[in-house]
Amino acid sequence: MRQVGMVLGSREAGALDFWVAVEEGQYLRLDDLVYVEFRHPDPRKGDPNGNVRYYGMVDQVIKLYEGAQFDTDVFLARRDLLPVSLSYAAHVQVTRLVPEEYLPPDPGSPVFLAQQEALGLALYYDRMQDQRLPVGLLKNGEVAYINFEFLNGFKGGHVNISGVSGVAAKTSYATFLLHSLFQSPANRQKANTKALIFNVKGEDLFYLDKDNSGLNDEAREAYEKLALPAQAFQSVAFLAPPRKTPGDILADVSRPDASAYHWDLVQFCREGLLPFLFTDRGAMSNLGFLIDQVTERLRRLVGDEKGGQKGPALLVEDWSDEVSLQDASVSFNDLGKLRLTTFAQLVRYIEYKLLGPESAEEDEKPKGDPRWTARQARGTLEAFVRRLRAAIGNVEHLIRGDKPGNRPNPLGSPAQVSVVDIHQLSAQGQMFVVGSILREVFGRKERGDYGGRVFVVLDELNKYAPRDGESPIKDILLDIAERGRSLGVILIGAQQTASEVESRIVGNAAIRVVGRLDAAEAERPEYRYLPASFRQRAVILPQGTMIVHQPEVPVPLALTFPLPAWAMKKDEVKEEFPPSKIAKLLD
């Protein structure tokens, strides 16, 4: 036990907070954990020894001269011309009482630094038992834990990470969390745990399976203290969109073993993926209804997997507009049906079904198929077609009919981690890929096709689930946030500004993490769960320091996490056979 001071008698001591006078030669810092023990007035209500113990965290520290009246007295005091005493005090926010007897501590009660077992009691580690998941190191060097049951969906789920891009290290910390849950004994279902990561910045995450060449001894010691191996991810699959070139379908990334993903036209129609091309569904009141109608008609067109259309191309037989046929360059199969092999051809077909043949004279007012139009006004139909035409250049290499589809299948992959690249896609292409994959993952979990847990890492949440507006992707993310934990789908979402993300998604995150914040953002209501001192510190947090809040611990934890043991960019990849080693082998 290390005594650091006593409970102050010159300031009020309450049941939930008190002040400590720090003894000479001792010190207390922000985030230090302490405890104080005093005699209960009724010994029968205390612990077996008749005492009450308070645990708490230091959230404010001050120094001042006692005996000084004016600002300039400090100069006299420094020259020993004014008799003063140095006061060093710390404010403690109570985190736990044992037993729960809400009495104020007695002034003069000794205050001790909480270490080892006492620190564990202060942060409720004893209640976590074998569910302690390491998430970093506290300032005093002790391991910081969260209760894994608040992450895996048993008691709570989801993680939300906020911070300034490039400084807050959101992606690095998200991968560190994955590394911890795949390696820590707290996760007893590792074999049935998968992760889906969307790569949104360069090719940073395409080297997770490579060791980091910059890993130093200090980082290795940190991993050893955390009881985690200092190694790269062992089971990773990399997927990327195809190149916009004719011929073979090749992944549009530098990594040669990455697989190219795309959907064929039949999959696009059968799985009802059309809505993910429309992110402004709320722009027109009837547009959403029309999108749903056309989506259902396309699904009926291809039928189900048992008795419906086979292969990647889409077969239709009710397209009679000669002009459209010529422009779209469609072909015929052996049975005389039209064979659509490109997304552009599918768009022309939908346009024909909604607006009628282009060859009709304007004064004839051509009309579309009422089964497709749902009797919507022509203005709504034309707005729909305009948006669909604009999507051709963005997604035609992702939706095609010349090759069988190879859509991302993270739940069916033998790899534990699937990295899906979207960084080179347009905003619309990114929306389509993210929405389509999440809908597939969530749907399979609802149907019970996969019994394990799935952790989804998605940055830029403000783009996919903005606070205002509505879209199919936002609906899926809301579904995951509100129902996902019961199904085993856990969202690890990140964004620069939580104030711009749908509040229900942020609010459903049991674990909230904050890196460096913009000063204005730190004052938003979304961060009111942080005490004022933490909000102030978030503005100056260095890279690698995070503030973590979890339900079981009443105060946030400021912690650091070690340098990733895996490469986060190509320059960090550790050479497997450096020139010096090759030279020795040749000798």
C-alpha cells in the first residue's frame, strides 16, 4: 500500500466525490485510481472489519499558494519574502463503494494509491471474471479491460469510435480490438468468429497479414503485458472491385492474390439490390415506392434459384422497341429471348418498361407497363430513370452479365477476416457494395445460416448513416444497431464526427471510444457521457491515446495501445527475406 495523502477537511467530502490533500513527496495525476477506508458509524453495516472503502479516479488536480492574496504575491513567495505553503490537492470521483453505504469519508482519512487487486476492484474487473478483454494500457502501466459481454452481444454490443482523421488512429484501434478479441481467452468462440472490414483509404488494410517492420521492443513489451501475441493477422482474405477493362476480371489493387468481386445481372435482380443505387430515396415522396415496385418486378423476372433463370445474363422476351434494341446491342438466345449482358442494357430495359418505346411520337404520349410503373406520375418515372442512367458509369463493372457473379461472401469464406476494398469506387459504388454485403450478412444471420459472431468494421459512418435523410443502407445499419447484437452481428463503426451520424446507431453502441476531437465537436451533446475534464483533454490527445467508456465502469478510461504488429501500409511490411539474410544464405 502506498499512501499518497488524506481526505481534505477544508473542502466538502461527499458520498460520490471528495478532495485529497497530496502529501509532500507524493503525487497524483489525472486518471490515477485511489481508495480510502474509514470506520462505519454502525460496525454491523460495514465490511467484516466494520469499515467502508471508497474507490475513485482522479479527475482534477490543482496547486496553489496558501497565504497569498494577490497575483503578484507569487514573486515574493519565490524569493522567500512572503510566508506561504504549497497546497497540492486532487479531486476524486467515486467509482465504487464496498459495501454500498453512501456515507461521506471522514476528513483526515488516509488515501492510498489503488494498484493490482485494489485497481481491479476500482474498475470492476472482479465482476468481469473470465470475460476481461484487454483494450490497452492505463497511464500507470496496468492493463485496461472491458467486459467482453458488452461487446459480443450477451449484455450489449457494438463499438463507436470518434476522432479527427489522421490523428485519432480510429482504424488502427479498430484493428487492435479485432486482434484482441481473436487472441484473448475472453473470446471462447474464436473458431466461430469472423470479421468483415471495409477498406476505405488507399490499400492500408491490404497488409494485415504481414508483420510490421517498425515494431520496437517497447511495443513488444506492451503486447506481452496485454497477454497478446505481437504478430500479424493469421487468416485474412482480400477482395477488391474488378478493373474497368474488358476481358478477364482482375482485382483493381496491387496485391496479386486479391480476389475480384462482382454481381451478375441475375444475382442483382434476384437479391433485390436495386435500392442500394438510390441514396436519396427521401428526395421525392413517391420515389421510394417506385424503387420497391421495380425491385419486385426484377425479382419476379428472374424467379427463384430453383426454377428461375440461370447464369449471369438476364433473359427477357417483352422488349419490342427497335430503337432501344439497336442502341443497347442486345443478343438473342436459342429460344429467341433477348439476352442482356451489361448493366447498361438492363437500364435501357427498365426505361422501356417505365416510359414506353423511344420510337413513339411525342404527341402520342407513350406509356410504360402499368405493372412496373405502379401508376406513378411521369415526372417520378423520369426522375427514377435519370438517377438510374447516372449509375451506369459508377457500377457497370460491378454488375455485369458476361461472367458468373463472384459476390463477397465473408460468412462462407474459410478466412477469419475478410477485407473488402472500396476506396477506388465512386460514392455511389461504395454505397452499393456496403449495402449489398451488409444486407447479405444480416439476412444470413436472420435465417440462421451462420451460427457464429460477425464483427463489421465500417469507417465514415456519417456517409452511410447520416443524421438526416433516409436510405436503404441507413435502414440496414439501424437494423444492425438495434437488433444485430441478438443475432451476433456487431458493428465497430467509426467517424470523425458522431454528431453527424444517426443518433440511434451511436446510442446503441455499448462501447464508445474517442480519440483526438475537434474543439467544437467535443462540446456536442453526443459526448455528454464524458466528464468535462475528459472532453477538454480529447482536444489535445496525442496519437495512440484513446478514451474508452463502457457500461460497467462509471468513469471513462484514458489508455494507450501499442503500435500495430501488422502492417497498416505497404511501407511497413517487414521483408521476409531481407538482402542481408539472402547474402548469408548464398554464402
